[in-house]
Amino acid sequence: MKNTGDHTTFNVDSIRKDFPILNREVNGKPLIYFDNAATSQTPQQVIDVIVDYYSNYNANIHRGVHTLSQEATDLYEDARLKIQRHINAKHSYETILTSGTTHGINLVANGFTTLLKKGDEVIVSALEHHSNIVPWQMLCERTGATLKVIPMNAKGELILNDYDALLSENTKLVFVNHISNALGTINPIAQMIEKAHQVGAAVLIDGAQSCPHIKPDVQALDVDFYVASAHKMCGPTGVGLLYGKEAWLEKLPPYQGGGEMIDQVTFEETTYAGLPHKFEAGTPNICGGIAFGAAVDYMNAIGFDAISAYEHELLDYATEQLTHIEGLKIYGTAEEKTSVISFNIDGIHPYDIGTILDKLGIAVRTGHHCAQPIMDFFKIPGTVRASFAFYNTKAEIDTLVEGVKKAKMMLS
Ligand SMILES: *Cc1c(COP(=O)(O)O)cnc(C)c1O
């Protein structure tokens, strides 16, 4: 980001050249991609790494004596180090490569099966993605522990006084997202982690939505577990990260059994490999992991401060423009919010708006966004969600606003 006097500029034109998909047309119109909270687009730098891997290094890792296997192993382990440095984990073996956020949460929820008992309580927030609700409900079913929910207010912010009241010596675990995918609310996780620790509870942060915007520092946060997906931060699908504090990862049993995760196997007894391999059974997404490392490099080269400042400009601009449309209501108006706008227009189904926008080449998400409890709170079936990334522009937002006006005219 360059400071040019009274306003800042971000070289979005040059950044857009990195994303080949942004050149394509949809329904005869230039693609406007506003579904970044579902998955982000992939820059050429990451695509090149994927092509290079399959062209030059493809081999199974951690077991081969041959050159290809060693080179692939080095690339994969190098990616782990990049991700470790990115999140500021103390040790590389505290960074487990998973298939994504959902996998990481299930791994931890499964691990707590033997650590919880009836009478124990776990706390979730009203703002969660189904991925960060269902595995914990299943855990409660297995163990007899009770699930408590931190409520939110009409702006889509968690009510922290109610959180305080829920915490007690019975609380064993708290899991909350850093940023809500449905509303964009940024939760005060540092404060929430500190409060959970005061009663001796562990905390899992779902960073799926924050990783694309904010560089996490797991040591500064003192978080126990942190999960994210590569595909929401310019990487490929099917790979993600689970950070866990060493002591917790040692305590949790393995999630899946198989190759890679063992030390010795006989039919009488198997001993497990050390971290991180204990949690990485089977052949991993090798290419995906390496490309995840490249995505982290790509985003760091642009810089997360510059990314979030620019995206905030887009958010403010779009909020302002959309608010001028009569009958349009934005859901999620938290003070601390990222570049996600969920909205509806009086009397019009979100799906119909999404369909018309698609005809105009504009990709938005419609529906409940895997967060039905949030929709229930607002008593709506779903919303139209436009989520912006650092490669979007104000001109694209102008087209969105025109498209929404057109949809309103056609549908009302
Ligand atoms: C996308 C998302 C998930 C699930 O991520 P997967 O990559 O589908 O596993 C979980 N939580 C939040 C907040 C998300 O946005």
C-alpha cells in the first residue's frame, strides 16, 4: 500500500493480472466474483506451483529413498514451515495439515471423546458455521456433556456479558469463529480466549474466514486450537491447517488410523508416530499442501495490512451504495466487521436476486450460508451474500448495485 497524501492506493489492477479466471466471461458479461467467503480465486503463482509439482516432483512422501520422493517430501515439509511461520506457531510439529477446516474441527472433537464426561459443558456461539456446531453436538451425544450457546444481538455481535455468565468450572471447551461467514462479524477472540482460560477451558478458533484477511498469531492469542482452509485464502481445495498447542496434541488420541501415523505395528499392538504424523494418516494432499505454502507466500507478499485496509474500503463503499436502495436490509451491522454483506430486499426471495445477478455475470451466494441458526435468529430463510476480496474493485461494486436495482425492478 502506497500512501499518496490524503488517501491510500492499492494496486488492484496489477493484482488482478495474477488471477486468470478474472478474464473470463459468464453469460456474455465479464465475471464479477463476489463469492469469496465460499472460496477464493487462485493466482497464477499458485497454479504454477501445482503444475510444476505434477510436472516435476510427483511422488509419495516420507517413505521413499529415491530422489523424487525426497524432493517431494522437502517441498511438503517446507510448506509446513511456511504455514508455521505464517501463524507464528512455536514448533512446526504443532502445525497439522488437514483436508480443511471441517476435518480439523472433527479431529479435535473426536479427540475430546475420552476427555469429557456427563456434567461437563462446552460453549459454542450463535454465529457459527454448521462445521463448528455439528461435530460438537456429536461429541456431546457421545459423552453426555452439555452444549451452551453464546447469544448475539440484532447487529450480529456476540453478547459478551452472556458469555461471562456461561463460563464456569464445568466449562471444558469453547469454540468460536474469528469471523462469521454469514455476517462478517469479527469476534473479540483474544478477550474470549483469556476468559475461557480463567476457568480452565480450552479454546478452538475457527479461522476459516479470518485467515484470508488477518494474519493470525497463535502464540500471542494463546489459543489452544486454530483451524483454517487453504481454499479461502488463494490456495487449493482439500487442504487446511490445524494448529494445536503441543501439550494438547500429545494428549489427544489419533483421529484416523493408517499409514504414516504409526511407529510400530504388530497384530498385538501398534504404537503411534510422534507429532505431526500421528494426526496425518494416509497419503496426504501433497500437492495441495505445497500449493497452500505458495498461497501463504503470495498473500504475505501483498501484505495482510494492505489487504484488510483495501477490503475495508470496498466494504464501506458497498455498504453505502447498497443502503441507498429502498427496501434493502443488511443483516450483520457489527462495529467490527469484514468485507461480507448479507442482505435481502423486501418481499423478494434471495434466490431470485442471485439468479438475476448471475445473468449479469455476478457471482454471489444465496441461502443460509451453512449457518441456519443465524437465519432463524433473523427469521429469514436466507440472504444474498456478496463477499469481497482484495482483487475486487469499486467499479465491480457499482455493477452489483445496478444489478440489484434491476433485480428489484424485475421482481417487485
Ligand atoms: C468455510 C467455512 C468452514 C468450512 O470450511 P471447509 O473448507 O468447507 O472445511 C467452517 N467455518 C467457517 C466460518 C467457514 O467459513
